[in-house]
Amino acid sequence: MGYGRRFKLAAVLLLTACVTTGCIRSKVLERLGLVIASGFDEVPGDKIMGTSVLYEIDPQAREKSNVISSTAYTLKGRAPI
């Protein structure tokens, strides 16, 4: 296979990849949401309470933001040894 033929093949493959990739509608944020605030507080019993606020990008969502809170002994949720 000559140099010119390889170059043409590579150009066609690159052009095809660019054209087909632009046609796909990705909605990653609409499915996952976006964390806009996160905080940690110390609570009694040597525990940590973590709170996150998620923003829903989907225009059809009933609630535009969700608040998630959890309490644990560590940031990873493990009990002390």
C-alpha cells in the first residue's frame, strides 16, 4: 500500500469519524445532574454529616434541585476500628 493511498484512507476515516460523532445527541448532564454545593459538618458521637445539592438540568424535571444528606464516622462511610 503506497503512501498516497494510506493518506487518503486515513483522511476518509477521519472525516467519517468527525461527521458521525457530531450527529449523536449526548445528554449526560440531563441524566446525571450537577453537584453545585457540597459541605461537611461535625455531629455528636464523632460522626460527620455530608450534604450535597444536585441541580437537575432536565427541563421536564419536577424538582430543579435535590438535597442529599448522610451521616457516617468517616467520609467513606466506614465505622471506626
